[in-house]
Amino acid sequence: MHSMTEKIIKPDDKIVEVLAEFPVGAGPFPTLILAPGLRYDMHRPVIAQIASHLLL
């Protein structure tokens, strides 16, 4: 698996951190966006578990 984190600056100058994970191989790969929201960040266990199961 290959991971990368990007910080995106929105037009209102807020910064959004995006974590992209890709399975091994050349692709193309289908896309699924998990957007947990303000109070449940992307590093919490449920989001991490869902992401790891999707990349199997």
C-alpha cells in the first residue's frame, strides 16, 4: 500500500488535510472518499479500520 498526505488550502484560507492510500499495482483504481467531519478525524479507529478493509 502507498500513502500520501496533502494539505489543501481552501478559498476561505482554511487548510484541509487529505490522506490518500493506494493498493499496490499500476491501477487504475476505483475511488471512495471517506469524509469523517469535524469532530471525528481521519485518524480515529473506525475510519482507519474501514480504510484498511477497503484496500485488501
